[in-house]
Amino acid sequence: MTDCAEGHNVEIVRLGMPPIPQTGPIRLLMIDDDVKLCRLIRDYLKPIGFEVSFAHSGHDGLAIALEPGVQAVILDVMLPGLAGVEVLRRIRSA
């Protein structure tokens, strides 16, 4: 358990997966149209080694997700422009 922003605790659990060797921050992309939620997630994850970037539409998120260096994505299902399920489908097929 790690202390994070505003005295809250966050526990990162990777079920059934081997650890990923890291030499720097984990580059996470959050695709969500809720700007406040994106900032909250960033505030929780930054102190424990994540570099968090945001996209607030499906089209923008897809473009960024396909760039080299993104290691993980948090994806909302209901997004403006391109639904999250379609974004996921296109990421998987890339």
C-alpha cells in the first residue's frame, strides 16, 4: 500500500502477470472525457511512479495510444467522437 495525494492509499495489483522490469516511470495514457477524473487519477498515480498523459476524445486517445512509448491505457467506454470499445478494437488490431 502506498500513500498518495491527499492522504489516500492506492494499491497496484497485477493479477496473474509477471513483473515488468522498469528503468523509469510507467507511461500511462488515460482516455476519458471527465477532466476532473483524469486529474484525480494522475494525482494518485504520479507519486508511485507513473507518468500520466490524457486524451479527452476517442480519436485523440487512439492517435496517442498508437505512438511508441505508451505502456498502459485506462479507457472510458463512453467517449465523444469514437466510442471506447472501438478505440480498444483499433488498438488491438494495430
